[in-house]
Amino acid sequence: MTAAATYLDTAIGFLRRAAEREAGALAAAALAASEAVARGGVIYLFGTGHSHLMAEEGHFRAGGLACVVPILATPIMLHEGAIASTRFERMSGLAEIVLGRYPISSGDVLFVFSTSGVNAVPVEAASYGRARGAHVVAMTSIDYSTAAAHGRTRLADVADTVIDTGAPPGDAAVAIDGTLHAGPVSTVLAAGLLNAVFVQVAANLAAGGHEPPVYVSANMPGAAERNRELAERYRARNPHL
């Protein structure tokens, strides 16, 4: 088996195990989110470093939910300074500044993504959301955060619902020459699990008599009108539309 095939097989294995192990957590997260949306709330997504990709993954996506609001801040993303962003995501007090731009309330759900689960910003973001009454869902690796905590509070410790991706400590999943490890799996796992939750949210809403606010690909018939209506519906809550 090639190294490339080994990586794909390994990633699929991690995702399959997470789907089985976390079925209850996925259902709980979807229930909290669908109930919030049915009441007029929104779903916020937040992460730092590569985990910020999950905020963009859920935003204005064909087949995705229009009620999703990404929380985006340049200093804790990677495109203008990757080394600096690593320092910023460990800076206590920054989460309140970043999340303070968004009207997070008791009617909302906040997803916080952090594979290592111990850096100050995502941990404090979860605490910020809970202090404002939002239902906080952590998507993290329990094995990684346990290995990295060294007595520190973990993201999993301050969330209402925890989804364990199962990513290994260090994230890289494929051994090269028996010593070096390559092939991060956290993004694959988080994106898969997040979209699984969103599909369940859509199904829950439909079952409850609510039209799921699902975007249609711009290349499909009728997409322009539907997507325009959905964007207008949520524009007041989403500064990134």
C-alpha cells in the first residue's frame, strides 16, 4: 500500500470510528442547534489556526445552512501571519474581544473547534458563549487535549456538548520510516462530523414542520432567488454575508 493510500485508509478509519462512538453527541448537538434555529436563533462557528477552517466550511455553502454565522478574526487565522497566529491563540483575553463583535445570546448555539483543546482563546471562547446562555458544542480530540493539558483547563471541560474527533495527539496519523509522522486528520474529521450535524439539523427542522434554510448551489435552477431570500433573512445576524 502506498503512503497516500495508507493516509486515506487511516483517515476513513478515524471517521468511521468517530461516527459510531460519537453518535449520541452528534444527535445532542443537532437537537440543540435545530431547536435554536426553530426559535429564530443562529449557529455560530469559531476556531483558531487551522480550526478556523470549520467556520468557513459552514458559511454560505451549497447544501449548507443559511443560519450559520462564522466568527472570523484575522489575527488568529493563518493567511497574514501563521507564526503570529499561534501566539495569539494562546493569549488570554482575546476571545472576549473577538466574540464581542457578535450578538451571541441564550437563543443560539456556539460550536468551538480546537483539536488540541488547550489553547486560551478557544477555551475562553467556550466560556464566553456559556456565560451568555448559548449552548456550547466543543469539537476536539480528547486524547490530544488530555496529553497536552498538563493541568490546564481543556475545551472539553467547559462545553455543554462534546464531540470527540478522536484525532491522535500531534494530529499526524501516518508513520514515515518508523519515526516521523505525517498526515493531519483533524480537518477531515471535523468537517465530516460538522456536516453530519448540519444534515441532522435540516432533518430535525423538516420533521418539526420548519423549512430547513439550506443553500442551493449557484449553478442549480432557482438557486439565485432562494439563496438571496435566505441571505436577506440572516443578514442582520451575519456580518459576513
